[in-house]
Amino acid sequence: MTTGFIAGAMYLAILFVGSVPFVLLATIIAVITLLELAAMKHISLRSPGVLLSAAFTAALVFAAPFLKGSEFQTYFIRLLVLLVLVLLAAVVFSKNRFQIEEASFLFFFVSYIGFSFYLLAQLRLESLLLVLFVQITMWATDSGAYFVGRKLGRHKLAPHISPNKTVEGSIGAVAAAFLVAAVFQFIIRRPLFASAGLFVTVTLIISVLGQVGDLAESAVKRHFGVKDSGDILPGHGGFFDRFDSLIFVLPVLYLAGMIS
């Protein structure tokens, strides 16, 4: 409990500061998240493939203050093409100690983690209120799912992936998200979105697809037979555990044209 409170307070403090400090924090979290995934896959963190993948992840996220829109899209594509070539070269020159399956795994998660945390950094550079809205609505979703599921949960949501999640908890998560989102919108006293319909759509995406992101992370952990993605936050797991929903939702908002 204490660890979670301190970590959350530090995160929010740097979030409010914004600018390069938050971009740097997002970069560090993204790199550690990638390392957690590599560790789950039992790839040596000292292997050239992992070290190169961590560097490429950092290069993606830290581009936020310098590139956006079409400029970033070109940079992103070229960086990923280069990463493919570098990882294949690592397979060759390691004499197959670093294998093609590991290279594919790292490429997938550099793309996913790096792009999602780039979006988080870019969103903060553009609007403190909007990134707070997304973050707080996500936290409300997690809390609603936990407390309602614990109190009223009867029907399993996805027992093959996460046995503790329930349909009632999922419904409670959406209800909590809308309640907190509405209160946040009322407190700031100016609309974040062009219409009530857009407000509802964004809140629904954050809450519903945030839960999908949580289940996706549970599926990854279940595949590798681990309870937590890491132990950097004692009692709360790793960064992949803490940011699983957010890193799934941000690309969806991007594809829907709601963030850039």
C-alpha cells in the first residue's frame, strides 16, 4: 500500500511538471517494461538483442518533444525497419545463441511498448488536462472492477485468462469510469471534448478497452507462468502490471483520431 502510494505520488508530481522530465520518466518506464517482458521470456538482459531493443524503445519514446504527426510516422517506420535488420544481424553474429523467436518477440514488444509510451509522452506535451482525464478514468476503471467484483462478482468474465475477473466487476468498472470522468469534467469547468457524444465515446473506449488491455497482459503472464511482470514495485508487481491498460488504450485513441 505504501509503495503504491509513494510511486503514484511521484508519478503524478512529474506528470504535473511535464515537459522533458515527464518524457524522460515515460522513457525509463518503457525501457523497464520491455526488460520485464524479456525476463519473462527468459532472454538474458545482457544479450545484444535485448540491449539494442531497449535502446530502440528509448529512441521511440524520447522522440516525443521533437517529432509528431507525419514526421514521427516516418521516423517510426524507419526505426522499426532498422530494428528488424539489427535483430536479424544479432541472430547471425551470435551464432544462434540469440534466436529468431526471441528477435520476433522483442520486435513485437518494442513496437507496442515504444509507440504506446510515445503517445503518453506526446499527450502530456499537448495537454495536462487530457492526459489526466485518461489516467484518472483508467484508475477509476481498475478500482471499480476490483471493488465491485470483490463485493458482487458471481459470473466469471474470462476464466481461461484471469479467473478472478467477473462480469459484475467489468460493469462496475465502466460505471466507476463514467462517474469519475463526469466529476473530473465538472471540476475543471470547461469541456475537454467537442460534444457529449465524444465524451461518452472516449470514456467508453478507456474503460472497456482498458479492461481488454488488462486481460491481454494477463494472457501474456499466464503464457509464461508468472504472477507479476516484475518486482520493481513491491506488492504491486512490475511496470507492465501497472501500465497494461494504458498502453493498450492509447493506440486505440490514436487510431480513432482522438489523440495525435
